Amino acid sequence: MTTTLAIANQKGGVAKTTTVASLGTALFDLGARVLLVDLDPQSCLTFSLGVDPEELEVSAHHVLLRQANIGDVIVATDDGPDLLPATIELAGTEGALLMKPGREHVLRDALADVLDDYDWILLDCAPTLGVLTVAALSAADQVLIPLQCETLSHRGVGQLLDTIHDVRRYTNKSLQVMGVLPTLFDGRTKHSRAVLDTIAETYDIDVVTPPIPRSIRFAEAPAVGASIFQTARTTRGAQAYREIAENLYASG
């Protein structure tokens, strides 16, 4: 069975793309067949995995508008997982989809053609609650919410959970919330730990462990078009993602 996991948070800078690249590579290293999907017009996941968005003739934009078959757009990455890449054209995709019936299901319909080829599909959502994010949630089995452990960072979690509630009601009744993943975590501060406690109590949501520590290594990896498992696989950050991936692999 294929598990489709959306990585979502409407706030930027919370390590969504890092989480998709790192978890996807760790799952691949464990023997899983993995597809990563870039749904952000900034194309950070695409660039981070060594694919130049400016050199692509087709991308997720064309797949979502049914102008290309998904199998013809997916590319391999040096890290191992396959990638459905993004380009800046995704910025216009939402507008093009707004007047189309069934727009919430365009991603699910596209992925249906390759479900048998993968064990895990990870969706890197844009930092919005727009059409593309709703389409991702409508296509997903579960959603993981990366969250920087700072007070201002968790204020939008309620909005995201409201969107998830609406998606469950109208387009994807089986969508499950895996939980919140603490990122950029500094365990030495009482503030980081207090934020986690507040989230668990306020939203009645699981906290995925171990938390991902703050590390400059995560910023260095995209500069060479690779995940942290190619550049610093023995660091605490890489080990944390590996442990989470092992838990996902065992449960999947």
C-alpha cells in the first residue's frame, strides 16, 4: 500500500522542505520506493535536490493542469527518491484551477497513475492555505505539521487544523493528522519546551519525536543540491530524521 504524506504549515521557514527531503531520503535508504512532490512555486525542494527549475520544460504545473502525464515529468535525484519538480509557473496554477470543477482532486487524480510505483509519496506544500495545499490535503492519507518551537510560529496551527477539518468534511474523509514535528529545536531553552507543551494541550495533537535540532548543516546541504544524508549524515539532525523515518517505515 502507498502512503501519501502531506507536509504542511502555512507559515514559512519552519523546515517543511528540509523535512520532505530528509524524510524522503531516509525512507529510500531503508528500502522504500519514494516520490517527492514539490508544490511550492519557489521550487526550493526541486533546487535542494540538485534539479535546476529554470532548465525544466515541464513540471508539476503541467501535470496539475492535465497538460502532461505525471510519468513523463518525474525525474530521478542523486539522493535516491524520485521527484515531481516545480517551477515558478506554479504561481499561476492556482488561478488557472480556480474555475475548474474538481480542482481539489487534481493532484489525487494525477498521483493515481503512479501509486503502484511507490511505497511513500511526500508532498511539500507551499506556505499558504490555497488551492494547491487543499489539493495536497485532499490527496493525502496523513498530514505532518513541522513547527518551529517559537510562540509566533504556532499561532497558525489552529487555522491549518480548521482547513484539515474542512477537507475531511468535503473532500477527504479519511485524512489523518500524524502530528506536529518540532523543528529548529533548542532543547536548552525553557521556551522551546513550553511551546511544545502549549501545542499539545491547546490543540490535542500528537508531537512527533525526536525533535529536529537547529543546525547550520541543514542550510548547507541545498547549496550542493543534496539532502543532509549526503553532506552530514552522522549529525544529530540527520539521526533525528532517520529515527522518525524508521518509525514510519515500521508502521507503514
